[in-house]
Amino acid sequence: MVFFEQILFVLALAAAGWFLTRRIGLIRRAILLGRPEDRSDHPGERLNIMLRVAFGQKKMMTKPLVGLMHFVIYLGFIIINIEVLEIILDGIFGTHRLFAPYLGGVYPFIINTFEILALGVLLVCVGFLARRYVAKVARFQPERHREMGRWPRTDATLILVFEILLMTAFLTWNASDSLLRERGFGHYGELRGTVGSFVVSRFIEPLLSGLGDPGLVAVERFTWWFHILGILGFAVYLTYSKHLHIGLAFPNTYYSDLRPKGQIKNMPEITKEVQLALGIPGADPTEPPAEPGRFGAKDVRDLSWKNLMDAYSCTECGRCTAACPANLTGKKLSPRKIMMDTRDRLEDLQRGWQKTGPDFDDGKSLLGDYITAEEINACTTCQACVQECPVNINPLDIIQQLRRYRIMEEAQAPGSWNAMFSNIENNMAPWKFSPSDRFNWADQLKQ
């Protein structure tokens, strides 16, 4: 029986590994569709940002209660999964609590720590469900934000419910295992006196104590299998979910934009042409001008790989949209939707690759089929979305590149913008008056 379980476990582990590897490969390929961009500079500064923002949860703590709740889930996810190593080894070798004899009295302390965190994760997940469905926090409601439709809402709910079930299975498994040890049943009894009851699961034991040994073994085996298969399934599901940020938050924050906020990224080819035309030092007149290719971005291939990593790192928390002044005034722009639409476009390309091969082309583009001109024109470039994002995503960069394409490739700037561009070109200011009159207002201060 034990050998049969080992075979099943190894097959399940291999299947999860295959699906996970395949899915990660597709995501990597989708991200590498983007244009190359060098972000290998200042490694020390980048590491510091990653440790503070991703590992230290710095930006989450701007809202202390929610930040603390998220920190409990984050800490629980990291620490409790250390216990998965023992479960995997037990599954492969057919052992039971492999580390217990070697760790002695430290082992109960470790499991007790896991149980306290598991209880914390369970309670926080219930709290997050209550925020969505009882308190009805505005930024999660589809009535207020059209991007939060059926799938995003279902995805968030599934993750929270699944985490509750996994933590419940973990605690129930410990409780049934403790009772079997106390009874000295089978191989469980070998750890009797070495590993006692645990700090949280002992309160579940009275609910199971009426079961006979066979029934208790059935509960112990079911919850063990449910817990480990659930974790393997959870790992695969994460790659299809917004919760992919669990893994991508670290590289995404490491490759953060180090430029000062508000500094717009110019096209080097155009900058060189302007320098040559105005005789500004810095451009080599003997070097032939580079072909700019496409001005701005129309589809995901025109964005950088970091833009596409941003899309896959989006947590859909809505902090960017809640801070966006354009959205707050009723305009259609939602920075969260910009990121979700970019990711949806990449996912559609992935499905096409799987059906028809690497040359798939559906004739669609990010601008027009996913994101509208009305959305990107509403942006004030205030940087609020960039400042609020807990994993340093930059929706503004995508918006600016899409707008650059509409203006420079399609000449589709709004009339008021064209008037401003003309004034800047002729008067060196957005206003329609001569530069020589620019300081006339100051003369009135002397009167």
C-alpha cells in the first residue's frame, strides 16, 4: 500500500512539475516578446529596492491594517511551505514525519509555528472575503470598475477559499496524526512521546476523537493528500492567476525604473536627430541615423520586456485606480485595466501559439482592440498610479507609448493637444502669446 502511494505521489509531483515548467516557459516567451531594455545598472540599489518593497512589503504598509493582513498571508505562505519539503520527502520515500527524529524538541516548536501562521492565514483570508462581499470595498466591485468582471472576481475568491481549505486540511491532518500517535497505532506510534499535540490542532482533536482507528487513518490520509495535492495544484493555478505576483514581485521590483518620477523616456533616435539639427553636442554627425522603427507602441511587441513583466506582476489590487484622478472624476481610464488588458493580450497570443504555432497572428492589437483612445487620452501623467503600486508597476509608461503611437504615427491627437504642440513649437510654452510677453504679469506687481 505504501509503495502504491509512493508511485502515485511521484506521478503527481512529475505532472505538476511538467505543467508548471510548460506554463513558465510560455510566460517567459510572452515577456520576451517585448523590446530589449538594459536594466542591469546599479545592482546594489536594485537589490535594496527589492528587499524593501517585495520582501519587506514597504508600500503595503501605507494602509496599516490591510498591510498587516497581507503580511500575515505573505509570511505564512513563505514559512509554511518550508514544511512542504518534509511532506514531499515523505511522499517520495514512504516515510512519516521524516525530520522529527533528527530535530528532537525543535520539531514540535517548528510545527507549532506553522500552525499559528496557518491559523493567521485562515483568519485573514476570511477577512479579505468579508472586505469583498460584506464591506464591499469600492475598488473591487464590478459595478464601479468594469475590469473587475466575472473572472477577476472569481479568481480572487477561488484563491482565498483555496487557502482556507489548505490551512484547514493542514490543521486537521496534524490533529488526526496526533490522535493516532497517542493511541500508538501502527507506524504513527513510533513517534509517541517524541512529538505530542500541537498548539492549534489540539482544539480540533475532540471533533475527531470519536472515530475508530480506521476512520482516523482515513481522515489523516485524506487531509495529507488533499494538502499536498492542493499545494501542487495551487502552484500550477498561480501561473494563470493574478497571484502570479507571488513569484514575479521580486524580479519586478528588482528591475524597477530608477529614473526620477516624471522624467519621460525619450526615443534615442529622435533625440539624436534633434541634437544634430540644433547643433547640440552629444551626437556624432558622421554616424548614420538609426531607423526609429515604430514611434510609440501599437501592440505588445512594441513595448519593452519590463512593461510585459509588469503586466504579469499586476496584483489587481486597484490601488492605482483608486488613486487615479482621471478615474475619480468619472473618466474611463483605469490604470489597473491597462495592465490587465496588456496581460490579456499576451494570454491571447499564448493560446494562439498553442493552437497554430509561433507564427500566430490574429490581426488584433493592444491599442484599439483592448485599450481605447479615450482611456489613454484621459491620463494626466500625474504618476499617482506609479506611486501607489505595491510592486512598482508602471502603467503610465504603457499609456505614454500608446499615446505616442497615436500622435506620431496616426496623427490622432485631440485638437486641444495640437494647439498646445503648436504653441510649444512656436512660442516655447503651451500658451498662445509671444515669449517676449511671458513676464508681463510681473510688471503688474510693481504697481
